[in-house]
Amino acid sequence: MNKSTGAKLRHAADASASTPAERRAAALRPDPIGILRSADKDRQPDLVPLRYGRMLQSPFTFYRGSAVVMAADLAHTPVSGIRVQACGDCHLMNFGGFATPERRLIFDINDLDETLPAPWEWDLKRLIASFVLAARSNGLSDAAGGDAAMACARSYRRKMRDFAGMDVLDSGTHGSTKPSTSACCRRTAEPC
């Protein structure tokens, strides 16, 4: 995809956007509790109470356990039309470091049990929102959460720009090679 095509898709999505208040007021919004209960049908029944107990701990833990609710809400939002194999539960706690066979450290998604074909925007919106909720759950100000969310969005934009200039194979093997990252790994976990 070239810049011109991307700009046209972005403009079309912006033109169809409604305000958050209009989306919340939509009469067709399904009941979030009903959505969660429907998803429980595919879960092991004796573990469902444990799941809800964890979700009750904080707004952030509820968010972590309710990806299906956010997917239902996002289904009615404007998108560019570009679909990917999405994480489906993209939040900051679902990322981590991994060692490659070449002994490099890479940073990537570590939880793909809810992956699905979806608009790429869904994962990004869920990830960015998770920074705000995590900040609140950790006693930080809304301003600090907003700053973290903006930094996440900026980083995503910059990395996508970098990846767009790479060969497909190079973008798939991109990882952290900074000496400070490797040194930290050696100090905290043996073998690295």
C-alpha cells in the first residue's frame, strides 16, 4: 500500500466518524454483561467465577478480561477497511521479551488466545486505552495516563513508518539489539 492509498482510507474513515457520545447512545449497543455471559458458554464452567473474581479487582483487570465487550463496541466505529490477524486482546500486559535462536531479544505480543481477523485499528485502540487504565490502577494521574497513551500512539506511528521502509522478512525479525537491553537481560535472568 502506498501513502496515497493510506491517506484516502484515513480520510474515508474520518469522514464517517461519529462522536463518542453518539456511539454510546446507539440504541443497538448490546448489554456488556450479556456479551460476557455469552462468551462464558465456551469456557470451563468451574473457572468462570475465578475469572470474574479477577475482573472485579480494578477497572484495568476488568478491561483485561473483557476484550469481547470492547470488540462489540468497536464493531460500530469507523475503520480504514484494512483487516489483519489481530491480537484481539491487545493491552500493555500482553507484551513481553523473547529470546530468538540468534540470542537476540525481541519484544512482541505474548498472548494470542483471542486472535481474530479484524481491523488493525481495534488492537491499537485497545492498547492505547490500556495505558490510561493501567495508570489509574497504579494511582497515577489521568494526565500521566494520557501522556503514556500518546507516547504509545507516537511510538506505533513511528515504528509503522520504519517498517514500511523495510523488506517483509526484515520487518518480521525486527527486535531490540541495544546493549543496555542485553545487559539488563544478563543481570536479571541467566542464561540470557
